[in-house]
Amino acid sequence: MKNLISMRDVSKDDVLRLIDLAGKIERKEVVPEMSGVLAALLFFEPSTRTHFSFDTAMKKLGGNTFSMTGTSTTSVKKGETLRDTLMTISMYADLIIMRHKVEGAARFAAETVDIPVINAGDGANQHPTQAMLDMYSIQKTQGTLNDLKIGLVGDLRLGRTVHSLAQAMADFNPTFYFTSPQHLQMPAAIKDDLTAKGVHYEEVDDLREIIPELDVMYVTRIQKERFAVPEDYEKVKNSYIIRKSMLENVKDNFKVLHPLPRVNEVSTDVDNTPYAYYFQQARNGVFMRQAIITTLLGKA
Ligand code: CP
């Protein structure tokens, strides 16, 4: 692995190696050393978790970072192209971690510069480091990645995390239940990938039918910022809200995951149940991102 752009490029062995390394880093069995290594955090789109957890991961590794948050204070404002921005940054940094609204921007970056590139989210396409920390969270809470029943709920069309997670889990014989507003269903390209790998999935309208069956319910926000017509967002924004009262008959191992940020799709009354795992999930991101950086820079 030189770059991490899409979960389609990541093998089952890569996934297992990264999860193993993240666990060793969390338990302090491995302490990778990255002093002198400088990562550029280029966030053309807003972020809390991905930005700050990469920053934290890099500093815990002994390395350093510099950040771009939005373009207003950079020469992008003067019309500099993405290519010239990337080429320039690659003269300063050892690694580029980039979030951009354009699908394919991270792939373009990897093809443009000679240093490793990590996709921190490209439009509605992919968010592979989120998928890796999601897999790590699933492994930790379920004790396995194999043969799980996973509900993916919310904006499955525009939410990039579910695309990466569905592709990543496909090697582990999951059963998926997709629940979304009609126009926000899982894209055909992702379903085709699942079908090609023999993965069973169902579209389910009524969440209550499947909740008692699930090991994991992965909830996503309706991606307001990707709607061309604001009225369309208003029509679907409250389609699915997970409440504590809906979780009365769940399995003992059941967990609610969410990449965050949430708006209102998981009620705060779920937070104090044993099923809520989304803040621990965000914490797991630091260990997984340490593992990813270490692996890409050949220090694993
Ligand atoms: N999960 C996630 O990508 O969160 P941020 O948008 O805050 O980085």
C-alpha cells in the first residue's frame, strides 16, 4: 500500500493487518516512531473527527502536521489549480491527507504527487479510513468480522462512509439490511460489487422488523450539503430517527455505530444505553489512523 484512496483497492489481508496493528498500538504493544515526518492535512471540506484524529495520530507517532481548513486563506482563492496546490504541498510534506468535495479528487492527487496520499473523503464517493476504523470498532465489539448481520440506515446514496464500509465488509460474509429514503438508496455500483462477491443484502422499509436480528446498526446522517435542491432535503431529513424505545428486543452484542456528526437521526436518549458506541468509535479512529500512517510510510 502506497496510497489509501478506496476500499476497493484494499485486500482482506490488508484489512486484517491494519486491524491487528491498530490493536497493538492501542494496547501499546507496538510504539511506531515517526519523528521528523510531516503530514499535510488538506481539508477542502469541513471536518471534526477526521481532521483532528489524523492530527492526533500523527503527533502521537512523534511526527508533525500542518493544516489547511477551507481555501479562504490559501492561493486556491487566487485561482491556483488543485494540481499546482498538490505539487507545491508535496515539496514540503512527506504525506498528504486530503478531503475534497469532488469525487475522484484523492485518486487525482495520488496520480499527481510522488508522496503517499490518504483519502479523507471525496464527495459522496469513498471514506476509506472511516471504513477501517468502523471495521476496527466492529471487531472490538463483536469479537469477529465474520458472518454479521449489519443494518445500514440513512443516506446510503450520498453518504460515502457506507459505500466504503459495505465494500470493506464484503469479504467477511455479512448480511446487509439497507434502510433509506427512496431516493437515497445504496448506489447500483456498490450493490453490483456486493453481488459479485456473493453478499446477501435486502432493502428494508420498516426498521422495527430487523432490529432484533442485527449485530450492528450503522446509522448515517442525511447529507444536507450534497442536495442540489434544499426542499428535497426538507422532505427526507427526519425519515429515520433511532430512539431508545426501539431497542428493547435487541441482541446482547448489539451496537449502534455512527460515523458522526449526527443531526437527529440517533436520539440522545440512546447515548446512555449499552448499545451506543459512536464516541468510542471516534476514539478508535486515532489508533486506526496511526496504523494506516505507519503502514503507508513503511514503518510497520
Ligand atoms: N466521520 C467523519 O468523517 O467526521 P468528520 O466529517 O467530522 O471528519
